[in-house]
Amino acid sequence: IDSMEQHAGIGALVTLRKLLEDIPNRVAAEAPSTSFHELVPALLTCLQSPIQTRRKEALACLNVFIFPMPGSLVANMDRYLGGLSALASDESAEIRQLVCQGIVSLLSQRAEYIKPHFASIVTFMLTATSDADPTVALEACDFWLTFASLDEDSYDDEMMGCVAQSLPQLLPVLLKGMVYPPDKIEELLEDNAIDERGGDDRQQDLAPVFHSAKTKGQYDSDDDDSEDGGSDDEMDDDDGEWSLRKCSAASLDSLAGIFGASYVLPPLLPALQEGLRHSDQWFREASILALGA
């Protein structure tokens, strides 16, 4: 990894990353603890490399360590968080995606390490959720869904407050993320043309789709008087692939369940009204889907 020869160093990082992705817990459990004392600092140093591939592979390796969490990473957590911050605006979309992945992994596994920086993290993830690169936006969007899925012991009122304050900016971004991307629109139009040539509509094609919130939280002061039998699995574009549209819809659904109408509706309604009046039918379709939340 420390090799001055570029190809040898990158090759070592790629090999290590593949090994860690295959058996991360086994590596952490069976490797001598002293090996991590040198490995983690070496990887952290690689985050500052002028070579993009070295930065990317080193960060991918460090992200895998979040789940087994060796002591060396705990001891160097401030350096790791500093590395994420430094790479947050990297020109490489792959690296920005890995930055978001690292933050989401920490949130889901060891939220205590990001609590002191949570306000700035929320600000960054809000920006990343609207990243021009859809892979970055999807990884960032997962932050909100992960937060909404945390056990109550994993977050505190201050963290809830940070997310609540972001809702006026976040909810319109999630609504926009629910619009089909151009390639999916083209695919749907082609499928629709084939169906129209094939004959009458099937019964399942005519059935309405409902989208319901599944959790209620301390920020929700409204009576839970809505009962519908829908689920996220009923989305009509469910082709088995996790997408920005699905993640945005699930995040909106979950956040609405946690914070309730008093927090969600004021910032969301103007965006919904604009979407329902939009000249583009796909924006209107996304707004109709969002009403289910």
C-alpha cells in the first residue's frame, strides 16, 4: 500500500478491498490486532493521495472496517471523519458516493461517532441528495431512510431536531427524486406501447396503488387515523432494482411517519401543488405518488 510505485500500490489496495468485501468479519477476527495498527493509518494516509484511484480504493477499504470496527479504526476515528470531510467535495462521483456510504454505515452501526458532527453532516447529506450524479444522490438519500429506521436508543432529541430543521429543504428534494429518470421513462413508454398493441388492460394494471407510512414517532402529535393496506412493494416500477425513486419515496414515507403532518405538510404541500400543476406528466405522477405518504 505504501509502495512508491503507482501500479503496485493501487494493486495492493484493490486486492485488500476485495478481500475485505468478501470476508470482513473473518479478517477482523483472525488477523493479528497489530496488523491493523499499521494498516488503518496507512489507508488514512492514502485518502490524501493526488491519485484518484488510490483515494477511492483506500476509502472503500476503510468503509468496510466500519462493521467489524477494529480498535485501530476507533483510535483513528477523528482522522477517518476528517478524511470523509476532505473528500466530500471530491471531483470523483465514485469517491463522493463512498463518502456518503461511510456516513450511512456509521449512522446505522455506530451513530455515537457522528453525533457531535450531526448538524454539519445533515447539511452535507442534504446537498448530496440532490447531487447531479444519481449514484451519489441514491447513496445520500439512504441516509434519511436509515435515520428513520434507527432504534430510539440510537439517536437523541438534538439529532431529531437537526433533521426536523432540514425538512423544508429536504422534502422538495425527495419529491424531485421520485420522478422517473429519463432512461426509465423511455423504458416505460416502450412497454406501454407494447401493451397497447397486445390488447385489453389486465385487472392488476387497473388496480390503484397505495403508499402508507408505517411508523409513528415522538414528533407526531396527530391521531393515527389513516388505515390503508398498501406497501412499498406495490410500487409499479418494482423491477427488483433499488433506485433513487424508490429510496426517495421510502424516505418521504418514513420521515412522515416519524415527524407527522405538523412538520411535514407545511413544507411539502407547496411542492406537491407545484408538482400536480407541472406541465410534465412524470412530475405530476411523482406528486400523486407522494400524496400516499
